[in-house]
Amino acid sequence: DGEIAPGQLVTIQSLADACEGSHMPVREALKRLTAAKALTVVSGRSIGIPPLNRASLMDLRNVRVEVEALAAIWACRNITEGELEELSGVYERLSASNAAGDARSFLRANHNLHFTIYRAARSETLLTIIENLWLQISPYFNLLRGSGNYTVSNTHHQVMVDGLKARDEARVAEALRADIDDAYLVLLEL
């Protein structure tokens, strides 16, 4: 969910300690995350977020706006009243986190909001694709902190939630694309 920031190094030992487990499952998880291009080996015992260049950022943006908007459209057709209530609560946490300047809580709530929508699409295949995309891009959401993007993003989040309640596919897809594009433009400048 973006808790490891670009430039932050993490050791196998620190991850094993945080998970209260042994090195073996951590090594296996790191292999999988490296294969998914979410992490890279920096040195023998340290891992980090791989560098992101303009071409990779643009490629991720282009795929995300199509795939995630499709999931949002499908979610409009399938979302339950319980999920809509959950989204309203997550949006409130997003707003409170942003107001408090709590980036970690904001990033968790942002992930929760988006994936509540994507799960509501009711497509495991689509969800797997989106999870892989987010593994690659979400660490860079940390860089958006001082840009004002979290506030802009919340404007789009509110439109998404309202659009889902109204079952307005075009409105939800447009707000989701705008959310991705606004973050993309800030990251492109950085």
C-alpha cells in the first residue's frame, strides 16, 4: 500500500522481525515482489523500490487509466449497499488523514478505497492485474505528500463514491481517470 518509500532500504532481517517470522518466508515473498517489479535488490541483504523513469511512469499511467476505469464501471453494476457504506467510511478516514497530515494513514485509506471499488467489479482476473500495477506504482504515492495531490485526490474520491451511489458509470470512470492523471502529472514533474 505504499508504505515503503522510494529510496528507503529494507533488510530481510527487519522484515522478518516485523512479521515475527523467519527469513525463509520473507525471502520467498521478496522473490515474488522482485519478479513483479515491485522491489529490487540494492545489495546482498537490502531491498528497495526500483527507480521509475518517464517511460515506465507513462506506461503504468496508460494501462492504469484503462484497466482501473473498466473495474470502476463494472463496480457500478455490482457494488452492494454494504460496500457503498464501507466506501463512505473509508472516504471519511481519507479526509481526516489528509487534514491531519498523516501520510501513512492516507495511503492505507487510499488503497482501501480503490480496492473496495476494484473488488466490487467481481473479476478476480481484473483484480490481479490491478494489484500488479499498484505494486509497481504505489510506493511513489509517498512522493505526492507535499504537492497538494492528496487534497485533489480526495475531490476525485468523493466524486467516485457519489457516482457509485448513483450507479453513474461515466462519472465514476472519469473521476478515477482524473485521479490517476493528476498523480501522474505531479510524479512526472518530480
